[in-house]
Amino acid sequence: MNAVPPSPSPTRWFKSMRRARDPFVKGSPVESAEVLRRARDAFKAGRTAEHGFRLAQLDALVRLVVEHECDFVDALGRDLHKPRFEAVVSELVLVKNEALHAMSNLKKWMEPQRVERNLTTALDESVVVSEPLGVVLIIGSWSSPVQQCLVPLVGAIAAGNCVVIKPSEICSHTAELLHRHFASYLDNECFHVLHKVTSYLPELVEQKFDHVFFTGSREEGTKVSQAAAQTLTPVTLVLRGKNPCYVDQQCEINAAARRIAWARFHNAGQSMVAPDYVLCHVGVKERLQQALRCALMQFYGSDPRESRSFGRIVTTENFNRVRDLLWRSGKVVMGGQVNEAERYIAPTIVVDVVDTDPIMQQEVSGPVLPIVTVQSVDEAIGFINKRDKPLCVYVYSSNSKVVSRVMKETSSGSFCSNDSVLQTLQVLLPFGGVGSSGIGCYHGRYSFDTFSHKKACLLRGLRVECMTYLRYPPYEDRNLSLVTWASTLSQKTHGWCHIL
């Protein structure tokens, strides 16, 4: 008699049905499990521990970016129709600068940080040691598919970790390029790119990494965070959202318009740090609209579709979403042309937008700039604070008091006055979200710290035992009084009681 195969468990059945419904699910986690095993074995063997190894890997990463610049430009052009200028400046140069900065400072970052001694710790040494976490998973997004994978990688390498990178499947040419060249430059056991492994992201995270670094949408970030919580895996989340930009009545409008237009429309508006909407003071509404028209004409000509400086929407799905937002919100005063075959949406300005319009409820991720009119800076601040905390807040004003108020009275991952995006490119400034726009930060030393465990170490000798006996049983009131007195005295000198 033939044996009857066992029925699948409810959990396994649920996951299989979830995979069938989810657009991100197409494969199995077998390859990723093998990659994780190899990386974990390499970490346990101590391959990444030495300064020289880390330095060599960072140098190799720089060579990868420099020697294959044309390949990366071509891949980004195929995936996003990204102009060469944007590909080099916003992707490759950013990675190169990040790696060179880490190489210059790595030795100092790796040194134990000594804690200042005081009266009660005069005979001890207190240090904070930066330990690598282990094997970390970096999940990149499609909007900047090179730098959103490789900039976090710099910090992870510098901190001494092994790394598994999961690039966006949407930018398939870029993902394939990273996979093809990684093995030729970086250590084959310590650093891996998952290519064509399209398993459900939470299931990938559940394989238990030592840290997960995710860049992408809030919806996916929530799933990743929930999956990581199952194994108590720490996460860094950099999440998209709606970044407000306030334009004050005291402002050099033409310069502001050029900077806003560049930030909003580069990469066809597909940037998580671009201004998502403008809060325009009613006194400069008409002037700003005219200045934006002039800026767009200067940037892309009378027909942006023919411009070599203007990109395309990454997928048909995103094209349809942005087009629907455009058609259901406000009044178009410039642009609005679409071509589904090319996934082209013209640089578009929308006015008469109200809070309930769909374009104000969702992140745009496309070349559409809605303008909302406000009566004052107070109204603008109130408008911003009624919503989730954004990744970035921008303000354009020649009045320093206005700039100061917006900076102090709003909360965001980052802030910039009289320009946009540039604060996220500074290697010395942390970049990350707050609240619903993310958890944690990176860039420069902040990346090194993100991928390190800060271990507190107290180095003591066995001297002065004649004093430490006060803490031992049997406990006496007299000893308690002495310990309490000594600890109170010690706290005044910013330390704890040495006799303990």
C-alpha cells in the first residue's frame, strides 16, 4: 500500500499562499542560506578582524567603482535611463568618497576609546571597544541602486563584518553587474551579492543575521522589522516618505526655484530625499511658479522627452501609480504629458493642491511637484507637524529667524536650509530617519558605529582589597553607611565608588 504524504503544516501552507500573493516572491532561500553559512564561517575564522584586511577590502571597493565606471553608468542607464552626470555624481562619487574617508580614518576608529579617569577610577582603566557584529544583511532600494548598497557596505567593512548584499531586483542590470564583479575584487568568503534570489524579504531576514540594514518603502520596512524582531536582530531602516519644502516670502525666488527643481526632478523624481511637496507662502506663489517654469525650461528644454538629462520611471507599475496621482490631484500648470511605452512622465508642477488630494497622502516617487499655499511660517510648521516625521525638511528663506524656527520646531531625519539633498551627501553628517521615516543613521564614522558593538571594558587590578571588603557579606549598617557616603562623594566627580 502506498504511503500517503503528510499534509503541509498550517504555517507552511500560510507562507506558501503568502508567497503566491506577494509580488516580491519568486524563489527559494536555499542559496541565501548557503551564502550566510560561508560568511559566518569566514567571520568566525577571524578573516575580517585585522586593520590590513579591512583596508585592502575598502581599496578594492574603490577600484571596483573606478575601473568599472562605464559599466555602472551603462547599467544605470538601462535600469533608470539615468544620465551619466547623475550616475557618476549621485552614485559612484558618493561611494568612492565614503570609502576613501573610511580608509583615512580607519585606524583611529578601530582604537579603543578611553574613558576619562577621575578620583575613584585613578587605579583602573575604562575603555570602549568597537567589536564587529558578525554577518550583516544590506537590502538596497531601486532609486539609487549602487550607493544604497555600497555606502552601507563601506561602514560594514570598516567595522570588520562579513556582508551579504541584496540589491533591488527592479534594477536588474545594476544587480547583475554588482554580482558579476564582486568576486573579482572583494573576498569571496566574506562578501556576497545575492543575485536572482528573490525570496520573500521577511523570510530572508528570518535566517538570522547579526544586523539588517534596509533602504526602501515604509511598507516593506515594516515587514523587515517585524521579521527581524522574531530573532532579536537589530535593524537600521531608511524609509521613504513625504519631505516638505517651505518657501518663505523673504527668499531669492529664482535661486530657490532652480535648487528645488534640480532636487525634485533629477532621476525623474525618483529620490527618497527630494522635496516631495512645496509649502509656498501666498505672497510668492505666482513668482515661484514662474521661476520653476523657467528653471525647467533651462534644464530640459521645451520637450523634456528629448532631453538626455531627464530619466524615466523605473517600472510600469510605478508609472501607473504616479500617473494616477497626477490625474487625481490639483491643477497642472506645467508638464503633465505621459507616454506609457517609454514610462515617461514630463516634469510637472501641480497647484491648487489640498490636504485630502491623493498626491498628498502618498509618496510621489516621480517627476511631479505639488504646491500647497500657506499664509505664514506658523501654518507651514503646523502643516508639517500634523504628519509623520519625514526623512528630510527643507526651508528656503533669507530670514535666519524663519530658518531657525523651522529647524527647531519640526522633527525630521535631516534638515537643510536654502538648498536640497546636499545634507545627505556629506560624509561627516549622519543620514537616517526618525519615527516613521526610519531607525538609525549612517555615513562616515556613523556607519562604522552602526555596524559595531560598543563593548564597555573595565580593566582593574587586585590591589586595594583592604577597601573593597566593605561590599562583602555579612552586611553591616556601618559598611552600608560608608559605601553610601563614598558613592555620593564619587558621583560628584562623575564616577562610581572605587571601593566597589
